[in-house]
Amino acid sequence: MNSAGRLFRISLYGESHGPGTGVIIDGCPPGIPIGEEDFLQDLGRRKAGAEGTTPRVEADTPAILSGVFKGRTTGAPIHIGFRNENTRPDDYASFMAVPRPGHADFTAAMKYGGWQDPRGSGHFSGRITIGLVAAGVVAKKVLGYCAPNPVQFATRIVSAGGSEDVTAAVHDAAEHGDSIGALVEIRVSGLPPGWGEPFFDAAESVIAHMLFAVPAVRGLEFGDGFRAASMHGSEHNDPFIDRSGRTARNGAGGINGGITNGNELVLRIAVKPASSIGLSQKTLDFVHNRQVDLQIGGRHDACIALRSMVVLEAGVACALADLALTARALSPYQSNIPWRQE
Amino acid sequence: MNSAGRLFRISLYGESHGPGTGVIIDGCPPGIPIGEEDFLQDLGRRKAGAEGTTPRVEADTPAILSGVFKGRTTGAPIHIGFRNENTRPDDYASFMAVPRPGHADFTAAMKYGGWQDPRGSGHFSGRITIGLVAAGVVAKKVLGYCAPNPVQFATRIVSAGGSEDVTAAVHDAAEHGDSIGALVEIRVSGLPPGWGEPFFDAAESVIAHMLFAVPAVRGLEFGDGFRAASMHGSEHNDPFIDRSGRTARNGAGGINGGITNGNELVLRIAVKPASSIGLSQKTLDFVHNRQVDLQIGGRHDACIALRSMVVLEAGVACALADLALTARALSPYQSNIPWRQE
Amino acid sequence: MNSAGRLFRISLYGESHGPGTGVIIDGCPPGIPIGEEDFLQDLGRRKAGAEGTTPRVEADTPAILSGVFKGRTTGAPIHIGFRNENTRPDDYASFMAVPRPGHADFTAAMKYGGWQDPRGSGHFSGRITIGLVAAGVVAKKVLGYCAPNPVQFATRIVSAGGSEDVTAAVHDAAEHGDSIGALVEIRVSGLPPGWGEPFFDAAESVIAHMLFAVPAVRGLEFGDGFRAASMHGSEHNDPFIDRSGRTARNGAGGINGGITNGNELVLRIAVKPASSIGLSQKTLDFVHNRQVDLQIGGRHDACIALRSMVVLEAGVACALADLALTARALSPYQSNIPWRQE
Amino acid sequence: MNSAGRLFRISLYGESHGPGTGVIIDGCPPGIPIGEEDFLQDLGRRKAGAEGTTPRVEADTPAILSGVFKGRTTGAPIHIGFRNENTRPDDYASFMAVPRPGHADFTAAMKYGGWQDPRGSGHFSGRITIGLVAAGVVAKKVLGYCAPNPVQFATRIVSAGGSEDVTAAVHDAAEHGDSIGALVEIRVSGLPPGWGEPFFDAAESVIAHMLFAVPAVRGLEFGDGFRAASMHGSEHNDPFIDRSGRTARNGAGGINGGITNGNELVLRIAVKPASSIGLSQKTLDFVHNRQVDLQIGGRHDACIALRSMVVLEAGVACALADLALTARALSPYQSNIPWRQE
């Protein structure tokens, strides 16, 4: 339930205010060079610090606890752990009686009968995504070996709070004690054709499974996406323009029939505004069954998408690594040279 | 790869122009009344016939071939099969040399080295979705037993080709030999809180995995969806209004932290226009490496979303049945009565 | 629950006296030549007819219903179906009140609350193993492509009813209306080293999972097997004798640390005597709660192992095909040439 | 590949001489009381110290690193970690050139291309089983909630080195620098009827999958086991003796048709003698391609089964917990009161 993947399998554990969090990565082929320094860039992109992010400061130092020997993956499960250092295991009891709107406080209580760890959202915390970022780093390494060409990720915020001037929008939200949602775009170039399955493990399905697991994701589209719902077929038409399978406008976002087509993978994710804001919110006191004003203390992420970007990118990388290994297993034993056939 | 689900597992098989297609449903609890007549309504919604749909006419008579005895599920795998009667296993070879834009002709050739069944798109055909519709019927029955209240599906086309006058838009497209995309909305009421998992098997993830497997899906959003990317937190805020967990505007679409919250499940799916249209299209002749005009014979679906609706609904039902059974397995042994805790 | 395998996945369906039974095989690579005639030899080995087998005669004609085109696997799920022709859907009701000893009548009732199909043991019938035999045929084809050398199976009955004169023992049991158990040995040559995983997907684990699913299996051992429990390490010692990894006495039966070592795979399976015999048996009438004499009508298998042999062999083949494809996916990207390392 | 289970899922990580080892347990229902002290007894049974065990002394202190809050399981993944303290990461290089007979040195090198961690057998070490023992403790707690009666495990060594005087046999082997195999019996009482599946997830299959993953296991049998291969049906016959499903001699070892029948679960496991012994062994020097004498330094386990017992018991417990949760999910919605049916 907290694992994903058929061959490249990741399992997350941890709570926001427990001793630590991390990830076990199973199914990583042996012989791939990897060291703790390989994680620093992506982990840095997830850290707080910039305008619009919370001030919780964690060292976020990855510890490779298994599966790597003399700087190479061994083929055994890779455990990457992170200590929680800046924990404040207090001030949570009230969320049991007055669950925060837009959070998992209520649903966790209903699912777990009240036994969940409520400190800082427990296992539902954004803190848990650090393990996914670490897995994404390993996944990108795997992709480097599976794909014939370099696989490159380009991830950006297209707009935030409806504005394309992201910096100004974030600044404005932060100043007003408010938060804003954002539209994130991920592009991946260098993927070969042939990854993914015709039905349940369609490339879109495997990617979507990962991305909707990331907190705050509300929507996902590939290529033309929701715009396709308003298009005509004649306009949507996207002819091949060369024998490598390149199409005129890549409207499918790199996938046809669940299988990569060799064009750039293009997807966009709607990230909601953080529900915890400085401003006071109305909500229900479940004990006294009455509306109350909820003021959530501390400073907050004005635009969580700033930190989600690398998490989402990691989710895409893990999904692609799994598809790549499956393609390796199930590739044909001989070719029929299809387009020479009469 | 063509199976989905942890407990309520479905496996599809078949090709468009082979002897038949169908589904194996494993993990259906015993004792649930089911008969062939239960399938007719949903199968009817998937059939061609109405304006805007292809004229391929299949009887679509379901045969329950295992797992049901004296009108009740037995607990053994349920096999529901459909014969293909209206097959025309011809006229496909050209698609190997001149793969249709927007279809899986090219990607299948790349993935399978040319060994795929090309007749009528083979295993990539929309024909294969009939098994998913059948599984959806069984899933809805399971939901009827797992949820304390009746679970109701409401599925509609919000707009087609950008217009809310769906009938007119479809008529217009059909008349011009063109096709149109559509926005489909599915609402499910009666779900209890507590289904879904905090991370990789988030309710959204499990649903998304199913829906992106359905041909022609380009995007998926829950609740506020892509609109959330443009919102402020203060506007997005959605307070609880009673102790059942009802919220003011159900902006989350019925899911928080990956777990159902007891509000209506609300999701929207972008369905692209059918790529096969009556109008001539440009594309590449891979044999001679030159642009050609492609005329795809026969009549076509002017708006495939008309027939996809029930397929998508079935995908949601199967995902929910799987979540429901998992929730049954992993529910707490005793309750902590959460909101009375200090 | 009725599926097995990570990549080479098989799903069985059907009941003894329903319309038919079969198997869906997912994860078979494309381009492998296969036709209905390829199944006849192994299906023939499973058929009744010889002395010591039941007289139920089925044509056992395999129908390849999907996944094969022009004599080659396409990469899509392969559905192989068998009609039940010789059904007698009567005479079962008594088994609900007076469950047969050694059968699943009682446990099925407890598990399924009485909703199971009781006709001829329903989904618990040995009839269901025909799909596994068919999957085994496909698995052997896959092995032919995955292993560098020909993979050969040799399966025999070592002893029956404690006697090495199997023919005489079977004849004697049949004559007395009794049945006998048997010890089956399977040897597989031609396997390369490196298939299997260090822990939960140890080659023995994956094989054992399959074999203990086959009705009537009571025990399984690899290499020295139970004899190893009585051995000393100095005697058990099995040195390598050449650089290919060949060992002096292959005491491990071809597997070390969960991974094939390139020696012959050797395993033995204990098959119990058929519980249904011509002789009268004591058992309990659950309705009247008293001991009764049970006479199970018809003729019976005097030695079910005669027909189980090919089923067990098929189970081993399917397990090996799955291990082979996983090894293909997770093989190292470069080699370290281990034994030259200091 | 290093995970097992459908609902009660366990994932092991770690190497013998790395920083530590442990287990992630997913799918444990919330609200179950558990603390570090609960692990001490079973961990103690696995520790070295008694005659016949190696002198490697580890504190084996379990650290519950996630999934437990205020002494109760939360429903989130439970991470139990163990530090390696008594590591000696030396003296392994020679095993690359001269792989130890009966160990995974050779197969690991072939599988991983030489990239495996060779220190103290790395991920293949018996050290890794400590996580399985910890998971077994949690599994036993789960069983306490799933079964209507107390579930009790009784595990013993039936014989060692062929002798029923286990103490003397172990002493003798230790004195001679040799090792001995042993036959382990596990009995589990208190299981209700109805756990397990008719085919691939037969109770025996799920248990066997776990047990054959444990190092040094060479054989497994249920109930009559291998003796059944020599029996006649009339002798093997095992009538029900009361309406609870109790049978006269429990020859099936508690399972019929893959499903528990409410009788005691009885299984026996053949554990081979430790391959590393004090006595000199012949083997191959792969670098120089010649036979050499191998002397494996240090002291050794004279009878590894002494320490494997609790590991095997834990494997059975984990398998049963998984079956129990699946049974909870898929139990019938209503009963047909089977044996009143005509």
C-alpha cells in the first residue's frame, strides 16, 4: 500500500515527527555508480528556504544504508534514510478535535480509528516525499543505462495562482498570509519508443499512479490534455514527420496506446494551494459540534508547488525506470521489421 | 501488465478481430447475486448505434463462463466472455507501412518488433474495453455490499468539442466527417470515509491508474482540479460543516490525503477526439519515407466519449471495489474515538 | 489469488462441470512461434486413459483465443481455453452434507459460506490444472529463448505406494479399489546461473509457490532435500569442480542462495494418494452429526501422480520463465569479472 | 524481489557488514499494542551464544523507527531497524576468487556481475533474517486479532544429524569442527477454517514461498508429507470426527484444497548442515583454475537449525497474517449454511 512498482519497487516509511523517514528501493540493477553526493542537487530543490516555503530547516543528509558497495549498486535493496532533526512533537492534539480543512486529519481518523500518528500530519506529511526524491535520483541513473540516448528532465512552474509571473504571485501570497496553487510542467526527452503496456500498465497509468500519490495534486494531463476535450479530430491530427516517429505537434505528449512513441514526454500537474495558511479559517469543532475559527500557527508554504516540482519529477522518473526495466524483460526476441511488411 | 487490482483483480484479453474478448475477475467475494441480465444496461451504453458512434454492430451478449453458480458468485474467478461476430480481418496491412496518426500502430510495432496483431488495432482496439465494462458491473455489485449506503454513479458529458450543447456539436462533427473530444464528469455518492491509502495507493492513484488505461484519455482531475492551480488558499478553503465530514464546497472531490472523506467523489476526464476521421489526413509512408494523404475508410465515431463514458465509469467502479476490499482487510481492530481525545 | 508470476503471469479460471476452463498468460514476449499442435504432447500426458487413471474422457482440444497471430505470440495476453464436454452436473448435493475426507468440500464451504460450485469439486477440481499445463507449454517456449542452451525437462515417478515397481504398484492398487501416493522427480538441465533472488523470490520459493498450488502435493525438496537434515557438513560439502560452477555432487539441486548455479535443477515432490477410492470410507454426516459410511461412486484415479507429473513440470516451467524474464530485466549493466578481483 | 505478501507486506534490507539491517512492514492494521520489549523473546531465540552457534555477538536491539505511536500500530508502515555493531569488513576478497562451496558467493557473482557486497555474504547473510523475525512478532500480534481463538506456535527440532538426541548430536558435531542438518517441526493451533485460496495462493504455497526464502532450507512437507508418497488411499483416509471439521489423524496437516481446515497446522522443514565448517574443504580456485584446500576461519554454527527455528516460525506467522487479512477482505457477505442444503 506504501509501495509502488513492478520491478523498480520503492517503499516509503516514516512520520513527520518520528525519528526519521526514508525509502527502500528494490529492483535496481547492479553496477550503477551512486554516492551520497548524487542526491544533493535534487534534495536541495525540495528544501525549504526560498521565498514561499516554510522555515522548517532539516539538514536532509541522505544516508545510504544498504545496497551500495564501493560506490556501485550491488543489486540488493537500497535503503536511503533521513533523520528528522527539527521535530516539534507538540501542538497536534487540537487537530484531532478540530481537524484542519484540506488535510488528512479527518480521513486518517476515520480510516485508522484514531490510531494514526497525528504529530505534524504523521505519515501524511510532505516530509515523507523526501524518500521519493531520493528514489527519483536512483531512477534517473537507471534511465541513463536503459535508454540509448541521454534522458533529460525539464520541470517548471507554468503559472501560480493563475499568473505567469510566478515570483510576483508567490511574493504577493506570502505577504498576505495566503497560499497559491500552481501548474507544473514536466518534459522528458531522450525516451525511446516502446515503453509501456497497452492496457492497465499504460505509461500514463503508471505515471499517474505515482503522481496522484504526491500530496496536493489535483489534476494531471498529457500532451494536449484537457484542451483535447474541446478540439476537433481534424485539428487534433498529428502526422508522423519522420521515420523515427516524430510527429508534427506532439499532441499526445509522447505516448500512444499506452506506449512511448519516442517524442518528448509532456505532462502537466495541477497543484492546489496549501491548505494551511496564516489567515484564519472557519471549520468544525467535532467535539462541541460547532463552527469555530481555526488559526494554524507558524509560517507556511505560500506555494507548495515550488517544493513539489522535484517530488513530481522523481515520481515520473521512478515510473519510467519501472517501465524501462519491464520493456527490457519483455522485448521481442526477434524483429519482424514491421514497415517493410506488405 | 494487462491486469489491475490488489484484491479485486481484473485481467483483460482479446483482439478486435480475433475470436472474442473478455475479462477474468478474481477476488470477488462469494454470495453476490449476478446474472447475464445485470450486464445488459451498461453494455448497452457502450454499444454503437446512436448518432456519433460507429456502425460496427456486435450483439455484445455476455457469457458468464465461470465463477457463478445458481445465480450467485462462488468466490472463484469469474470469466465473462464476448464473441467477436462482426469481424473484418482485412485491410490492415497498409497500417503497418503507413501507421495511422494518433493510433498505436507505430508504438505497437516498436514495442513488439512488428509481431502485434494489426487487425482492427488488435489488442489496442476499443473493443477490449467491453471486458472492463463487464467487470464494472460486478464491481458495482461488490460496492453495494461494502458500503453502508447505496453507491450511485452519475456520469455525463459536460461538453463536447468545447460546446455544452453536446447533441448539436456531435451532429455537426458527424456531418463534416470530423470528430470531437469531450469532457466527461463522473460523480459517485454513497461512499463512506476511510477508503484509500496515504501514499502509493491513494484513492486518486488507484482510480487514475484505471482511467489512463482507457483509450483516448488525455487528462484527469478531482474536485477543483486544474482550477485549483489558479486559486488562493483562502478561496480554496473548504471547512467541515457537520460531523459526518461534509465540507462546504467539496473542493477536494471526495478525497483527502488519498482517503475518501465521505463526500461525493467528483472527477472529470478529458477524452480526445477520435483520430480516425472521414476527412483525409497527412501522414508518413514509412516504407517510402514520404508524406502521403491517408483516407481511413468506413464510418467513424464522431465523439468516442459517448461510448467511453460507461467504460470510464466501470474503471472507477473497479478501482473503488478494490479500495473497499482493502479497507475491509485493514480496518482497525478497535477504535480510539478520535475526536473525543484531548 | 488465482494468478501467479511477476512478469510471466498466469491466471486460471473454470470449474469441473461449467462450460469450460482455461488460462490467460500475460507477459509472454512477442515473436515466439506457437500453435495448437504444440500443446498436444503435454496435454496428452495429463489425459486419462492409461491404467490407474479415471475414465473421464475429454477431447482436451486447446483453443488459442487471443495473443497469437499468424503462428507467433504478439505480446498481448494469450488465452487458451478448453471446453468441458463430459460433464455430469449431478450427484454433488450429498457432498455438502457429507463432505468427502481429504477433499476441499468442507474447507470450501467454510471459506465461501456455502456459495462454492460443488459440481465435481468445482474450481477445486483437478480439471483446472489443464490450464497450467497449457501455460507450461508456453513457458517452455520462453525458456528456449531466454537460456543460452536448450532447456530440457526430465520428469519421472521414482516410486509409488513405496515401491519402485510403479506399474505393478498401480495395477495392484487399481485392482483393490484403492489408490497410492507417489514420489515425482523433476530434473531441468540447461539453466544458466543467475536466475532467482536472494530472499523472497528465491528460485526455490517461486517454484514452491507454484507446486504447492497443485492438488495433492504434500512435500517438496531440492537436491539432497530431507536427507540433508541427517547429514554432516563434511559429508554435505559439495566443491566446485570447474569454472562453469559445476559441483561434485550437485547436492543443492541447482540453486545456491536462491539463485540458479548452472547445475541441473533437481527436485522431488510427494504426491498423496487420491482421497476418492472405490473402497468405503468412514466420515461424518454434518446434518445428522453422526458417522456414516461413504461410498464414492464411479471409477477413480489409482495413482493421481501419473497425471500430475506433467502438471508439476508445467508449474516448474512457469516459475522458471518468470525468473528468466526477471533476470533479463535486472541483469547488470556491466560486469566486474568477479574472480579476477583481489 | 525482496518483498513478500499481498496485504501484510514485508520488505527486508541490509547487509551483514553494512551499517544495519531491518524490515519495513506494510499492511499492519492500526490499534495493535506493540513495543520494543515484545521483540526480545523471539530475537533472543535467534541469537548466538548457546552451544552449536557462532560467537558473533550482536546486541540485536530493535528500534521501532516508524508506524507505532504511543505503543500502538498506526496503520502506517512499520520500520524496525537493527544496527550492525560487530562487523569485521575484512577477509572476504578471497571468496571472490575461491567461492565457498554451498554458499552464494558464486551465484551472486554470476547474477550481479561481481558487484555484490561480499563482506560476510552481504545481503545473503543469515544476519538478514533478523528482520523476518521482527516481522514475525508483528504477524503473531495480527493473528491474535484475526483468529477467534488464541493462535499458538510450537516449534522444535525433531532430529539433528539423523539423531533424536539433538543436544548430543550438536555437541559431537561442534567438537569435531563439523556441522549437522536438522529436521524442524512447526505446529500452529487455533487457526480457523477458511484461510487460503484454491489455487496459486494456496495456504501451502504462501507458506512455502516464505520458508524456501530462508537460507539453508532444503525441503518442506505438510501433514503426512513425504510419507504420503508411500501410502495407500485407504490408509491415508482421514475422516471428519466432529462438526468443527476435526479429522481423525490430521494427515493433511491442517489444510485441504489450499484452505485451512481448522485442524492444527503441521509442517516440517529440512535444514541443511552449515556449509562453513572448521574442517578443511576442497574447492576450486577460479583464478588459477585448480583444486585447493579451503579453510574457513573463525568458529561456526554447528547446527544452524538451532537459530533458524524462530526464523522459520516467523515466516509461517507472516504468511498466516497475510492469509488472514485476505480472508477478512474476501469473506462472504452472507452464508448459505452449507450442510443443511439438500
